[in-house]
Amino acid sequence: MDNDFVKEITPKSQDFSQWYVDVILKAELADYSPVRGCMVIRPYGYTLWENMQQLLDRRFKATGHKNAYFPLFIPESLLQKEAEHVEGFAPEVAWVTHGGKELLAERLAIRPTSETIICNMYSKWIKSWRDLPVLINQWCNVVRWEKSTKPFLRTAEFLWQEGHTAHKSEEEAEEETLRMLEVYRDFAEADLSLPVIKGRKSDNEKFAGALKTYTIEALMGDGRALQAGTSHNLGQHFSKAYDITYLDKDGQLKHVWQTSWGVTTRLIGAIIMVHGDDRGLKLPPNIAPIQTVIVPIFGKQTELVLNKARELFSYLKDEIRVELDDRDEYTPGWKFNNWEMKGVPLRLEIGPKDIQKRQVVLVRRDTGKKTAVSESELLPSLKVLLGDIQQNMFKQAKNFMQENIRQVNDFEDFKQLIDKKRGFIKAHWCGSSECERYVKEQTGATLRCIPFCEEKVPGKCLVCNKESDTVVYFAKSY
RNA sequence: CGGGGUGUGGCUCAGUUUGGUAGAGCGUCUGCUUCGGGAGCAGAAGGUCGCAGGUUCAAAUCCUGUCACUCCGACCA
């Protein structure tokens, strides 16, 4: 595979940021808009999001959640009830001050997240233990007035889903928080081929207003970490501030225990940065808007080939997401490059030679490997290949992540590594916020998570040398 | 929000130092020939030089302001 084929994209190794933006623009996922910090998600990118939505939504429904919709506007007084929450979000809230020409009596926040308005409704809806649990999810947009933005990774307005649940007990809320984190992990790894590390956020890094925040952390192609999804155990912080109480079986009035959890269009950024290469996007088949593109090679027999290509298309169109590129104005070579840039997992070539042999040629985006498949075997072969690509992409990403997890015990080594190689660095940590902050100040790396699946090993804190049995992950992050 | 960079046909950029008729390549359009890894020939269209002021006989070029994008920090999904 020769990289000279791709002319429009800056090589990944040369300038990762430029490469990232090139891929987004050239693959037509998104475009800049006239509004500062806001992008347009183009049809190809939006279809990607729709496919992700479907796969997630199915999982939410399967775990008992229902979708609802709450207002975009939040009255200032409502937003201010939970002190920690306001303080966390105040710097990035956009305000509506006028309705037409009239000054509003009370400013309206454009939701940066919906805990406050949802809690307000929950206090009205929840009266009895019989009303619990409440399991609601919302698909919507939110606005955060960010200082610096980057397509998909951080934009002033973005799309997401936010789940908000209320429970009888702390245990039940904790169980829900972890259940949804696992849903995210499964979705990321199975459908996005995106390996992640599950863990808990430190107090410094947790959500404003939460008791505990759990996260899935992914590693991008340039060695920086990305928070790919979060699930918060809100405890009773919000139920106390918003007065969400129920009468329990024992006749006692109690505050509910709550959770909230979300993933965003940022995941599209993760997919680009984890899987993409110098030829452009590389999409996992489960979410690819087009899973297979048919490229007819006309030769001198345009009619014959075109008819065959159309026949194949209508045979496949109810089985997989397939597109027929029968444009006459581009040569096959041009189309190959173009569809590779757009990340289509599998290409189906059909030409005069193939028709003669009753076969088609299949070409994988992930390995570039070509195979001739007899027409009678086409559908099963396609399905096997798509499944294999899905898994292979996960394997490759997982290997990359594994190769970029390094353990150190010495602070100087840590500094060197974070600077030269980036990636995740595992190190002992005593649990103090001071040590955590020190690492950030000295190296720019943050504590990404306190992982679940690490055995307790005795050691000494990276910073203060105190005894510690906890190994945590640090990284520079987006 | 602090420091650097950039803004010129659809795209990538030259021209700015030293003010004087707005350029190239790619793409687009038309026609013919092509088609198994970015085709060839012939012809054509397309730009108030990010925006607003100012200096000047004259501004893409000089000055002031402003906006957007981008990189590095701080803040955040």
C-alpha cells in the first residue's frame, strides 16, 4: 500500500492535528460554520451518529430506560440550587436575556447539561417508593461556551445523550451507575472497535455535583487520552437540593439516590483518531454509513457491467448498507482512493473479467487485502469479512493501546515518558489531591482514572513516596 | 483567557519586504477518447485579496481596529 495515493490529507505522522482536521473535511463528516466554535455535521457524519445512536438506544431500552425530552432553557434560579454544580458549569453557560425586544425578568441558561431541570420535574413526579426507579434518557444538544474548540472533540454546541435515573437506595444507584458504564464499554469495544479502560475519576476530575464519577478512557493515535464516556453516581446531592423525596414502605420520607451518564458526538472524534491512517478514515463496519461500496469497472462493456452491478446492489441492499458508485466521470482508481478516504470497510469490484468468471473482487480497507469470491458465496463471504474487519480493527487498536501503557515508579522517568512517548502511564498514587495536582503542574498529564481491573500491589506514591497499594493511569488528554 | 501563526477563485498556495492592470497548480463546466489504484486532448467559466476604518493620485501590499481558523498553555465532554 502506497501512501502517495492520498493527495489531500496531511500525513498522520507529520502533523496529527492537521491530519485530523483534513480527514474530517475531506471525508465530509463535518464542516466549519459561520458560528464561532460550532460545526455543521454533514450527512455522512450524521449518518455515523445515527448508527451509533441506534446501537446505544437499543442497549438503553434493553436495560429498562425510556426516552423523554426536556426544555433547552433552564431558568437561572433553578440552575443555582446545587452549589457545586453551578460553580462547575457557570463559566461556560450561554444565557438568553431577551425575548424579542423585551428584557426577560429572569435569564435563561441554554442547558450545559440537564440535571437541574430534570431534577425539578422529578421532585414533582416522585412521591412514593412505588414510583421508583425512574429510568429516563434524553437525546439532545447542549451548549458549553468553550474557549478553544476542535471539530467533534470540543465544540460550543454538541449532541449527546444524557441518562438520568432515581433510585430507592445508594446500592441501587451505584449498581445503575456501573451498569451503564459497562453498557458504554461494551458499545465502545464491540461496535466502535474502541478499546477502553474502565475506572473511577479522582475527586479533582469528577463531575460537578457528583458523589462519584466513573469513566471509560480511550487512547488516541497520538498517545493522548480521551474521556469517551462518563457515568455519575450523584448520591443525594441533587435530591436534597431539589427536594426529591418519596414516602417509603416504612412510612419514612426519604431522598432518592440518583445517577446520570452520557456520551457525545466526541466519540466520532475518537473513531477518527484511533482507527484513521494516512489514507483517511477507517470505519468499523457496525457503524459505517456505507459498509460496502460497489465499484464497477466498465472497460468497453459499460452496459453489461452496469447491469451486473445493479443486480448485485439490489441483491445486497436489504442485507447490508451498500452503495453503488456508478458515476461515469471518475475512473476506478479515483473511486478506490475516494472511498478509502471515507473509511468504507469493504469494496466490491466488478468488471468484465469477473463477470466471465462469475465472481467479484472484495478489498478490505483495514488490510488492503483482495480476494476473489464466487457470486454464489457473495453474501456469506461479505458478512464474514465485515465481522472480521470489525474484530481486527479492535485488535489493532487494543495492541496499540497495550504498547502505550507503561509503568513507572520514578517521577523523572514519568516526566521523560509523558514528554517523549505520551500514552498511558501507570503509577502508584497515595490518593491525595496535592500529589495529583503536582503531577499536572509538572508534566501536563492528568489522572485519567483509578482502574477497576488492577490487583492491589504494594508500592510507593509517584510523588510523595508514601505507601500506596493503588495503581492509577495518567496521560496527557484531549 | 495569555503567547505564536494564518486568512488571496471551490481547494492548496505565490504575490506583501520595496504600494502601480490579481497569478499558478489542482478542481469545476462542454465535447471527444478512456476505465482492474487518483486518465488524455481541445475549449470555457470562475476572485469587491476575511471584515471595517484610515494614509495615498493609487492599497492584496502601509497603519488601526475587528472577526474566524490554527498551534502551544490555562479551562472543559
